[in-house]
Amino acid sequence: MRHFTVSRYHRLFNSARTRASMSVLSAIVVLMTLGGCMMKSMASPEDFIKEDRRLTEQITSSKDPDFLSDIYLKRARLRLRYDNPGADCRGALDDLQHTVDLKPNQRQVENIKDWLTALHRLTYLEQEADKFRTKNVQAERQIRTLQNNVQALRKTIEELQSLELQMEQKRQRLR
């Protein structure tokens, strides 16, 4: 067994050739990493739509339950991706439910069931939020109507006050 001394180690890793190859290797690693990140984050909404259509076509054309389960899972993941501008929680929920229905006895299903529970809760909260938005819109309409009524009443009160003042002036002239 050979032991490296500091000078041998220094000569081995500080040679110009080693430094150059390490620089090139580092540059390649950095470029590949940046390229991969850029490609992943540059996915456009059209790419998500195309992939969703492709997976949907595979679902309609396949009869194999294992394959179908995998495709449903892929489509659910696609619909839930963080960079998907048209994320569809309800669609993903349906796809995950199909996955569980097609593979009821697998270990992976436990993880999917956790996601199903979370998505059911999220879907419920979205429905509640929609109800509150609807009520909010109705309340805003009522507020606008009431504000218009208040303005009309103020205008009517001003007109009545003006008429009362005119009548008082006429009375004083008649006296």
C-alpha cells in the first residue's frame, strides 16, 4: 500500500493538465445542470396540453390495467406539477382514484391514498371558496344597490329641503 506524501499529492492535483481537465469537467457539469433546469422550467402551457392529450389518448386506447394505472398516475402528476399554469386538482383527483381502483393491493397505493385525502380536502376547500366568491359578488351588488338608493334618498331630501325653503319664503312674502 502506497502512502501519498504531501508533495506527491500536491504534484498530482496541482498539475496544469489536471487543473484544465477539472475546469472542463466542472464547466460541463454546470452547463448540464443549468440546461436541465432551463429546459424543465421553460415548459409552456401548450406542452402541458399536448402531454395531457397524449396521455388521454393512451388511456382510451389501452386495456391493460397495469399500464392504465401507470398512465393515470402520470397524468395526475402532470396535472399537479408546480410549473403547470393550468393545474387541475379535480382532474388529478379523478386520475389518482382510477389508479387506486386499478391497483388496489400495491404498496404504492398507500402513498396515493394520502394524496387522495389531501386532494379531496383541497377540492372541498375550492368548492367552499367558490361559494364564498359567489356570496361576495352578491353582497357587492347589494352594497352598490344600497349605495345608489342612499344617493337617491339624499337627492330627494335635498329637493324636499329646497322646496320647504321656497315655501317658507313664499309664506313670509304673503305675511
